[in-house]
Amino acid sequence: MSSVASSKEREVTITRIFDAPRELVFKAWTDPKHLAKWFGPKGFTNPVCEADARVGGTWHIVMRSPEGTEHPCGGVYREVVEPERLVFTNIATDKEGKPILDGLTSVVFEKHGDKTKLTMHTRATAVVDYAVERLKGMEAGWTQTLERLGEELARLQSAR
Amino acid sequence: MTQDRLSTTFAALADPTRRAILARLISDEASVTELARPFEMSLPAVSKHLKVLERAGLIERSREAQWRPCRLRAKPLKEISDWVEHYRRFWEESFDRLDIYLSELKKKERKYARKK
């Protein structure tokens, strides 16, 4: 269900059916008290979770991993159409506030009987470019070297 | 976590000597002595690099022979070039949690409605 557009931009589309009415699912996405309860990978908590779900409003979450490291992310709402659609920017930053992931996410909530069919589409810039800039003493063409190394490894893995 | 692991991998790859070591291991496993040869580096210095690579999960050192051959582990590198999968996993896991949370919310709303 995902499609890789190019090596620079990554697109992810996920569709899921939730056993709850649209209004409730939409609320779970936009009410910060609810959002804090499910946002993020397994085992993570959200010690900071703020969301002002209206056009131009911002959202800000700090995720905490089971090991205790914190991962801030947030963005701006571009579209808020209750209970049908949410579009927001999604920026994850490092400790110094530099962006490591930049994305635009759209979430569509469709009625599916008593349930909700949710389609999330995100377009994100690959983190590889950022990491290349951030690492010190990088040679030129590192990204290409890395990709070639990766391809070589993948080829060898499948040949084994 | 995914992002931590990615940072560890990138930090391990930040050094040209370590990248050269990995490139050498693509062709075949090798001993520390063999790996040190092209760099004219001391064995302890090479061992330090190998420890960083090992910690990042990029190589594994077997205990089979006395010379403890080093082998490449492709997974972390494939993770870098396959970052979209991480992103997808983030959302899939979030949705798993949302699923559970929604059923809890529904139960609460039903309880509240009954009390009215």
C-alpha cells in the first residue's frame, strides 16, 4: 500500500477500518487528551501533547521512548473538516530544533457502516539527506556511496 | 527505538575507515588482522572501530575460529535506505494503539450513557 516516489521523497499510504463511528475517531485525533493515549509506537508515552485543531492551529507532541529518550514533533493544521478530513504538516526535530523529518499528512475519515474507514497519506522527505548534512567530515558523494553499498548488500542477500 | 537506532547507525557510518571496513566485508568475512592491513593501523585502533560497528549492529563477530571472523550484517544499512518502512511502522503501531483506545472510549461512553 505504500509507494516510493523517489529516493528523496517518500510517500506512505495506510488504510484501516476502525470499529467506531467517525465522530469518535475524529475526536481521538484532534482532542489532545485522547491523542496522547495512542500517538506513537508501542511502549511510548507522550508527556507533552498539545493540539489546536483548526486551520492555522498548531500541534506539538513530545514522545518518550521506553528507554527515556524524547522525540519532539509537531506541525500546523492546514485543513480541519469535522468529521471528514484532517491535513497537517508533520515536522520532527532533533534536540537543537533542526528538522529531521518534514511531511505533509492527510487523513480522510469515511463512514463504513457503523465503523470508520481511515486513509492516511503522508509525503515525507527522506531522513538520509538530513543525516548526511549533520554528520561531520562527510566526503562528497556520500549519499551515493551509501546507496550503492545498500544495493550491493541487497543483491548479495538475495543471492545467498 | 527506530530513530535512535538510525542515529547509532549513522554515527557508526560517519567514519571513512569504518565505511571502508564495511566495504571490505561485502566481499567476504575477515579477521581483524586482515581488516587492519590496508589502513596501516594498529590492531587496537581497528578493534575500536569494530566495536562501534558491532554496537550499531552492522557487523557480527563469530566465536567459531580463534581468529574471530567479522561478518557484515546488512539489516541496519537496509533500514537506512528503506526509511519509508520505519515511517510506515510508526503509523501502523500508532493505529494499533488507536484501535485499542477507541474500544476503551466506546465502553466508557456506553457506561456514561447508561448512567444518564
